[in-house]
Amino acid sequence: MWRSFFLAIGITLALFGLQGMAVEKVVTKFKDDPPPATSMWDNEPKVAPPIELTPPPWAPYSLLSSGVIVCLYSFTLPKRFKQ
């Protein structure tokens, strides 16, 4: 069970790292809280801008390398790992 758990974590980290190399920024559909109304007669709904996430340049490489290391670690675990 531990072997498959670490393998899944490693593959997930590696995929996030590859995805981070492919995209420049991520724009989410989730929005911040809308700005408050300026007056009590302001009935128009306020729309907040979407959130933009820009990963730092080192993040994809660290995610990819740590994912590969965790995958290699999962392959070295014995078949029957007892606690």
C-alpha cells in the first residue's frame, strides 16, 4: 500500500512540474470577493477580476525533480513493507 501511495504522489508531482513548464500563468474562474458598493443606490452587481497565478521560474523544475525522486523511492521499497 505504501509503495502505491508514494508512486501516486511522485507521479502527481512530476505531472505538476511538467504542466508548470508548459504554462506561463494560470487564470482561475474563482474570483475574489466583489468590491463593496459605493452608495446605497448602487444596485449593479460588481464583478471582481479573476485570480491570476504566475509560478516562479524554479517551481516546475523542483516539482519535476522531487516527483521523479519520490517515484524512484517507491520502486526501492520492498514488496511487503511491514511497520
